[in-house]
Amino acid sequence: MIAFQNLHKSYPVDGRAITALHPLDLQIHAGEVFGIIGHSGAGKSTLIRLINRLEEPSGGRVLIDGQDATALDTDGLRALRRRIGMIFQHFNLLSARTVAGNVAFPLELAGTPRAEIDARVAELLRTVGLEAHAGKYPAQLSGGQKQRVGIARALATRPQILLCDEATSALDPQTTASVLALLGKINRELGLTIVLITHEMDVIRRVCDRVAVLDAGHLVEMGPVTGVFLHPQHPTTRRFVSESEHVDEGEQRRDFAAVNGRILRLTFIGSDTYEPLLGRIARDTGVDYNILSGRIDRIKDTPYGQLTVALAGGDENAAQAAFEAAGVHVEVVRQ
């Protein structure tokens, strides 16, 4: 659905070019929720705004469903933008318009007949759960309700692509969860391609299929969320994962130094997450185990478990081999 080919962006500052995004190649598939994560200044907002040419690239191409968006004239760009919805961190609602009026606005700009606008607005407000708030103004809404209005407005012209620019970072955790659930529902029911940028790995874990990690304008890691979240390779990705799990790696290493035995990090995915493998293998091999840290949760719809355990006594080699034979991903933290 979206392809970046040697895409890069620089800004002129005091007579010299400052690179915001180094050349990258990237493909986003139709119908997936694709996450882009990075710290402030990593280039993620620049990247997402290049899709609908709110920013102009310094070089390279952006292909939308095979069409070169970087080569479009004004009329072509206007038509392309009707196929791309966008929601923002701070909602960008029109304060003098009601909820219904905000959702209707892009349809009015497109010259849609009034009867069609009214029917579409009613349908969208049902979709986002705000049908009882149609006559309210933005000042009368909570943050989560404002973002739902923003989502409804972005869907008004029946886009193929939905861009989410830090759409949940101004919301509390409970409201964030409800907005992410709504985005997941929209993705499933409408088949929209969603591109979501964030600085929170937990947002990526909850709703995305694949993720790209940016650091200082470089694409440093990319892949399915299960692989990137559970087995991060780049230091920046590992920091994001540690932050999401509230783990201080330095403190953890010091704590592990005081523990006897072999230390393994075990990753269970899918139905294996709920199997009693640890106890069974401990009995079969005679090892004692100590769970040092762990988490059981979900990555989108996939259950997973990740435990760091210390093994002592018995046959540690046989225990490690048994985990591997059972399909558990085993990482040796300390031999």
C-alpha cells in the first residue's frame, strides 16, 4: 500500500542542510497496522508527514498503492489526500463547531450533498460511540471523546489509509487503551491500512502488526512486533522495551550477579504460554529454578510469556535442551 524508496529529508538551517531523515527503503502492507517508534527528534513525524506530502521529501519516492505521490500535481495531490485520513496528538478540532459539525467538515469541503453528509456523520458517530454527543462542542468533551471525534472526522471521506500522529500521547492510560481498541476494531472491520507513530512501546505491542524503529533519522530495526518486542536487536529498541517493562538493565545485571546457577530468558508464544513446562522440565531434569523476572501478556491478539529464570543443581544442560525441544525460545543470559 505504501512504499518508501530511498526517501530522505533535510531542512535548511542557517545556510546548511540538517538531515531529519536519512535515506531509507520501507514497505507498508495493505490492511496492516504499522507502527513507527522513536524518541523525540528521531524523524518519525517527518516520515509520516511525507506520506501525504505535508512535508516535501528532499529525495526519493513515496508510492501509494503503486502511484508515485511525489510526482503529483496540485489536483492529483488533493485527490490523494482524500484517500488518506489523519488524526493528531492534540485533536485539532474546530472549537466553534459541534461534534457533528467537525465530522461533517471534510465532506462539506468535498462538496458532498447535505443528505449524504448527515447519513455519513450519523454512521461515523455510531462507529466511535459518540452518537449521544453529536450536538456538543469540543470544550464539553473529555480528551478521549475529542480523539474519537478526530477519528470519525478522519474516516469521513472513506480513506484507504489512516495516519495517526502520536494519537494517544495526550491521553491517560485507560483512555489510551480504549482508543487503541477502537483503532483495532476499525482496522479489522474496514480493512484500513493504519500507520501509527508513537514513543511508547506499549502502544506498539497492543495494536500493531509490524514496527519500524527510528533513531536520529536512521531506520535501525524493523519487523513483526512479536520478534522486535520479544527479541530486540538494536540498543535503541532494547531501551524502548526496557522502558515499557519498567526495567533498569543496570540494576538487573547487579541483581543477577548475586544469583547462583545458569540464567536463561525463556520466551513462550501462543498456547505454549499457558503450558506447565517449567515445572515439568524441572521435575524431569532435577533442576531447581528461581524466577528472577517475568511477564505474561499479549502482543495484539497473540499471548506470550517471557521469564528470566536461574537454574541450579540437576542437569542444567538437559533442562535447557528440553525447553528448546518444546519450541521455547531460549536466550542464555549467563552460562
